[in-house]
Amino acid sequence: MPTRTYKEIIDLIRTIFNKPEGIIPLHEPAFTGNEKKYLQDCVDSTFVSSVGEYVDRFEMLLADYTRSTYAVATVNGTAALQIALELAGVNPGDEVITQPLTFIATANAISYCRAHPVFIDVDRDTMGLSPEKLDDFLARFAKYDAKLKKCINRQTLKPIAAVVPMHTFGNPCRIDEIVEIAGRYHIPVVEDAAESLGSTYKKRHTGTFGLIGVLSFNGNKIITTGGGGMILTGDPEIAGKAKHLTTQAKVPHPWEFVHDAVGYNFRLPNINAALGVAQIEMLDTFISNKRKTAAIYSNFFSNSDILYNHEIDHSRSNCWLNAIRLGSREERDAFLTVTNSEGIKTRPVWTLMNKLPMYARCQAVDLVHAYDLADRVVNLPSSYIKS
């Protein structure tokens, strides 16, 4: 099988981004639309904090784009996930099943609820939570207690309160199977769709399969509000509670300050939403552009000993970050060293959550694929290419 030299890969990346020299970032934001216009309008209105027309408009646009019944904007994706878990019924001491190959925010949001992550392996092709491994784990360890109306982990005797799959690098996991399996044990699914705005599985947008889904608009995502996140749900009660809790649980009143719960200052500011409104107007253009880049990478690595990570059947990825698999950790590290020394900002996947000191004692089961992927996967520059 033919190989690709590091020089050939570097030359390809510089050709794709039309930058013969200098630094090529992994993923930088693109501001090519009405960003300045809407930001100026927001400043002129003086409504730059948590109240204003842009934050309401951003929610409506995201609900429409994802075909979610409700969308509630938050200050960042981690806050969205924390609130989503609380509203899904996660209590202190509970367990939440998730994947070890994810960004730290997934596990941290669980910890913010004073719950404990349980790590189950991913599929090799999607890099997202494996429905087969989830099914195996629940068959071995889970039992639904009808009196408590909770699923209990027979090994730890703690309630399993939620399942949190993550759509890795924008590529949808087999989310319908995950929802079906979790449903058999009466466990709600909270989708971490932080990276997958614009991605669909079986023609349905990621983040809309489970009880609740969350999106992120961090500066490195496919669209950005600087910071920012979104809670998606089809449940009107959950949507109402999400907005209430993220605005300090303040009871509406013309002048009185009355709060009926411990709330959070998690509402997305209007000025950030103004940026988001301009960005979502460009989302389809961004996705089309990035899919063309992905096709170039895919073709370049075809019939090569370096594997390009393709989307699975019935899915359409936003191609947020392109990923390849090297032969070993040694090859991965050598590739990262050479490319970064040449100004090409390639990156490995995250350190597995169960390898971090604060999560090292969490239950982790049969993580064969996760360990293999962590040793071999590298992300290539994937920014929107300006014409």
C-alpha cells in the first residue's frame, strides 16, 4: 500500500489553504457576513447583556435550523450540558454513562451536577459512544427498580441517571440505537452535539434524538458567538425550566426581585447572539465549503496506509474537524512534531477521560477502541477557506 510522506501532506495543506508559508491554524473562525452590522446594531440598542432581540432571534433561528421545537441559549456549551443534565433528572451521587474519548467539558458537566461519569467504549468508525458496548454494559450491570423508578448499577448500587453520547468532530454516532437501548432501561439520553451543528443522521439533526441536546458556539466551532451554547428539546416543560434556571430563576415581575430556586447566570448575552445570528446565516455556506475540503483530504489519503476518517452510512457530517489515523502512537507523535514545527497546527485527540487524575477511579469498561484511537488519531487543519 502506498504511503504519504510528511512533506506531501504539508504541501497539500498549504495548497488547500493557499498559504505557502506561515502558520495554518487547526480551525479559525470566519467572519464573512453581517457580523459587524449586527454587532453595531446591538451596541446602538444598548441591549448588550442577557435581554435583547438578538438572543431571542438566535434561539428561533437555531430551533428552525435543527427542527427542534425549543432552543434555549446559554453562555457556553458546558453550561448548556450542566443544565441539560439537571433537567434530565441527574442528582448528586448518581452516575452518568458517557464516552472516554471526548473533550473535558463532557465529564466536567457531569461533575458539576455532583454525579459520577461511567466510561464506555466508542465505535472505531464514528469515535462516538458504541451502542453495542452500551447494550453489553447495561445487560451486565444495570437493573431497573420499578419502586424507585430508577435504573441501578448492580456493581456500585448507584442510580444510572443519564446517557451522554458525543458526536465526535461533527460526525454523528449511531444515536438512534443509543436512544433505543437506553430507553429499554428508562434512562434519558442527553446528546452532546457541541461539535456537530449542521450534521444529520438519517436526515435528522444531531441533538434532537434524545430528551435534550446541547450545542456549542465556542470560537473554534463551525459557527461562533465568541462563547455560547444552546439547549435543544421537544419538551415544553424542560424548555421553560431551562430558560428559568439560566436566568437566575427570576420570577417575572415589572420591578420585584423574586427568585424561586437556585438559578444560574447562564443566559447568552445579546451581543454574543448578534454575532451568532450573522454566523448562522452563513452556516450552509461554511458546511459546503468544509465538505469540499474533506473530499480533498479523503481523496488524497485513499489507498494509503494513513486512514482518513469518513462519515458512516445515513449520516451527513458538518466536517468540523478532519481526522486521520496513523499506524501507532510513535508515528502519531512523529507526525505531530514535524507538522507543528512547520507551522501546520495539527492536534491529537484528547487524553482519555479515565486517564485524567480526577476521573481515574470512575468505572470504565472495555475501552479497546478508545485507547487505539487515542494512540493514532490526528486532526488536520479544517478552517473555512475564504475565496
